[in-house]
Amino acid sequence: MESLNKEIMLKRVVKETSDIYSFVFEKPKDYIWDAGQHTIFKFKELKIPLAEDEKEHRIFSIASVKEEEDFMFSTRIVENCTNFKKNLLKLVPGDIMLIDKPMGKFLLEDLDKPTLLIAGGIGVTPMRAFLKDIELNNKKVKKIRLLYSDDRNEFAYKEELIGIGEKVKGIEVLLISNRETFINELDKFTSEYLNDAYYYISGSPGMNKMFTEKLIDMGVEKQNIKTDSFQGY
Ligand SMILES: Cc1cc2nc3c(=O)[nH]c(=O)nc-3n(C[C@H](O)[C@H](O)[C@H](O)COP(=O)(O)OP(=O)(O)OC[C@H]3O[C@@H](n4cnc5c(N)ncnc54)[C@H](O)[C@@H]3O)c2cc1C
């Protein structure tokens, strides 16, 4: 993959929850991306060899925005993880990763329309970028409600997201660990706005499918639903 040639230098690793880690890099020069985009990451040097059939790169959403000082992605690393993820845990400040150009069309397009952001677990990464973009660029929003679900009640960026919800007019942040509450919140939003709103869903392909079907059952038209599918989970 020839275009994986932009170097980024690690500054620090932040443990967000029991298994979500944020990798914070120096912001690469001359690298411009939009909130919600992702790119491809590769190690400059591996500390543990990859498994024989393992890909040498992974896609991660860029969780930070270009107005921030740092460049960041966050990922789930479970005990029984791939060697790629084991290499991530071996990274120390000063280490280099390589990235490709930014890509993806999971972008907030119309801030004048009410928008429901539905994030499952690690699917919150592009949502963080959306909210930081609005906060740091003082963008005017009609209504953006983030429903961030995690069954284990562990939320990455918790204080930061709650802070944005309190500070920025038009943004509401709900961190939810109970599935019934989550469905009730979906019901509440669709009853109020139905097709006068956009719906953004981000998480594992299974979760995206489940919520897309649920919204369609509730009467939301497919054209109002956008998904960012974290293939690989
Ligand atoms: C557009 C897009 C955006 C994405 N954004 C993000 C993001 O922001 N953050 C993020 O974390 N991911 C994101 N992903 C997904 C990411 O690219 C990886 O696919 C994902 O993190 C899984 O990584 P992994 O393959 O190293 O597996 P792991 O995370 O290590 O493992 C995934 C699962 O497979 C199991 N497993 C691992 N190895 C084995 C094995 N050898 N045998 C059997 N089971 C095994 C693990 O126990 C675990 O349950 C995104 C994907 C796309 C397409």
C-alpha cells in the first residue's frame, strides 16, 4: 500500500475504559481531514511479528479534529486480541505509525436539521469528532442528540462528552447502559421528528444493522439514515 506514507509520532496512550485505549499522536503537518473520516494505520516497525495470515494495517476513525493540538484514534483491545493490537500496546512515546489519506463520507451535512447520533461502544469515535468540530468551530446547531450505548456502563471520553452537552447550545449527550432506556430514547426522538431528522449510526456491522432495521420499523426512511460500519468487529 504505497500511499501509507505519512508518519505520525506517538505522544501518549490514554486508557479510556477497561478495554478502550486512545493513541494520541503529534498532528501530522499538511494533513487535513473532516470530522467523521477514517484512515488506514500501519506500524513503521513491528515489535511482535504479525500472525501469518494477518493484515499489516487497520482502519480507525480519526477521533480528533484538525482544530485540536493532537491527532488521535481510539480502539478496543481485548485480552484475546490480534498481534496488530498487541503491537499497539507495545507503543511508547516517540514511536512512529504510518497513515494513508483521510477517507470516508460519514460526515455531518446539515446542522439545520435535527440529528440523532447513535453510537454503540467503540462506535463513539467519529461522534466525538462531530461534537468537537461543532464545539471548537462554534457551529450553530438546531438539535444534535447523542445516544451512546454501552452495556457495561463504561464510556470513553465521558467527562468531555458530558461537558460539551452542558456547554454547547443544541447538543444533548446521553450515556446509556440499559437497553430498554436506549429503545425508549429512540422512540422519543422518532415520535418527535421522524423524517424531519437525520440518523447517524456507528458501531459494529451487527449493531448498525439492528438499529437501521429498528428505525425503519419506526417509520424512518432509509435516505435519512447514515451508517459507519466498523468492519472487523
Ligand atoms: C470505516 C471504519 C472505521 C473503523 N473505526 C474504528 C475505530 O475508530 N476504532 C476501532 O477500534 N475500530 C475501528 N474499526 C474496526 C477496525 O478496523 C478493526 O477491524 C477492529 O478494531 C478489529 O481489530 P482486529 O482485527 O485487530 O481484532 P481485535 O480487536 O484484536 O479482535 C476482534 C475480535 O476477534 C477476536 N479475535 C482476535 N484474534 C483472534 C483470533 N486469532 N482467533 C479468533 N478470534 C480472534 C477477539 O477476541 C475479538 O473478539 C473501523 C473499521 C472501519 C471499516
